[in-house]
Amino acid sequence: MMIEKNRWDGMMNGINTFLIRNPVLVFFVLVFVISWSAVCLLAGTGGFPINQDRAMVMGMAILLGPSMACIILTGTVSGRYGFRDLLSRLLKWRAGVHWYAATLLIAPISTVAVLLLLTLYSSEFRPNILLSSDKPALLISGIMGGLIVGLFEELGWTGFAVPRLRRVHSIIGTGVITGVIWGAWHFPLFWEAGSFHSPFPFVLLIVRLFSWLPPYRILMVWMVDHTESLFLAILMHLSLVATLIVLDPAVTDEKLVVFILARAVVLWIIAGLVVLTGRKATS
């Protein structure tokens, strides 16, 4: 009995040591396990890819990963102090007007700029809201959806992973790491029937997941680095989701790839400029 107890204590000590030394790695693994398990459970016999009728339910289910992983690991790794720090950053709303402007306007302004440019190529690149028969409802759904998604996701990405990554990585490094994982995490939601059957649908999948999410995450890390506000990170994510719902054009196939890549280029340029400007200001 004593030998078994010693083995159990040794195993638990080893697990605790691994958690303390590798909290971000464990967080990312736990996020995928929780999120994808929830999605697979709801997918049931219908399986993948997800049809449009179940997309919203699956989208809500996948949100469980970042938030639950944050709560579990914050309690395990940092205890009460970790929860107090998390709450403090969540309630930290005081910041300059310019930070609120950056938080709320980067996503819509960059998207409008891309749409204006692409209308020279095709008139199909029009904001979704111009085609909507119920514009107020579209705006409300964008804001409410953004609030829910931003809260559940950023509780984990910005609440847990980003500050720990910043201890050893630059703003760009932290943004790229988190952004690539953020993109991969979305995979079940963007997997379509033909994604692995021919080159173009596969390219579309890769472009959706990895071309523009990393630069936007770099911008989020840059903002949080200066404000230390989880609240503003949630608002910046809200702005992104609302922009996707309200402004993104209803284009498909090659035009969709062109739009996504154009947005990626604009966001990479903005991310590069703000990081470069910040370096010059501190040098």
C-alpha cells in the first residue's frame, strides 16, 4: 500500500512539475482537446465537414476550449493569485482614447480599405451590410456575436497564453505563435466538403486559417503589451467578429481567396509598421 501511495505521489509531483514548467504548451493542448472534443460530440453521426445548419452550434461549442483551459490551468498553476490577476486585467478599462481607437477601428478600417481597392477589380466586393434587408439586425448580431466570441476566446488566448509567451518572445514572435495556433484551432469550422479533394479548396482552407489571423494577433499582442488590458483585447476581438459579419463581402471561390489575401497583406503591413514604430520610439 505504501509503495502504491509513493508511486501515486511521485506521478502527481511529476505532473505538477511539468505543468509549472510548460503551462503554455499544456494550455494549447488542453484547448484543442476540449474544443475539438465538444465539436466532435455535437457533430455526432453527421460527422465532418459541418453543414451550415449546425455551424452556429459548433461555433459556440468550440469556444469552450480557451475559456475552460484558462480557468483550469490558472487555478492549477497560479491559484488565487492567478485568478485575482486575471480579474484585474479583465476589469482594467482605463486607457488612452488612441488605444480604444486602435482596438475598435483596425479591423473595420482595414476591411473597408481592402473592399475599396477590390471594387476596382469587381463590383461584387461590396460590404455585406449594403446587401442586407435588415441592417439593424445584422449590426446587433455582429456586436452580440463578437462579445460572446471575444469573451470566451480572449479569456484564454490573452488571459493565459499571451502574457506567458511574452516573457520569452517578442511581440511578433508571440503574435505569430498564438496566431498560427489560433488559426489551426478554427479548422473544424472551415473544413468544407471538398477541402481535401482538389488543390483549390485546400488552398482556400489554408488561406482562411493562416494568412491573416497571425498579423491580427500580432496587433492584439501589441495593444495588450501597452495597455495590459484583457478588457480591450475582448473589444478588439469583438470588433473583428463584427467586421466579419457586417462588412465581409458575399464572394466565393477565387474572389474569396483574393479578398482574404488582400486583407492579410494590409494587416501584415499595419502590424509591421506599428511594431517597427514602437521599436524606434524606444530606441
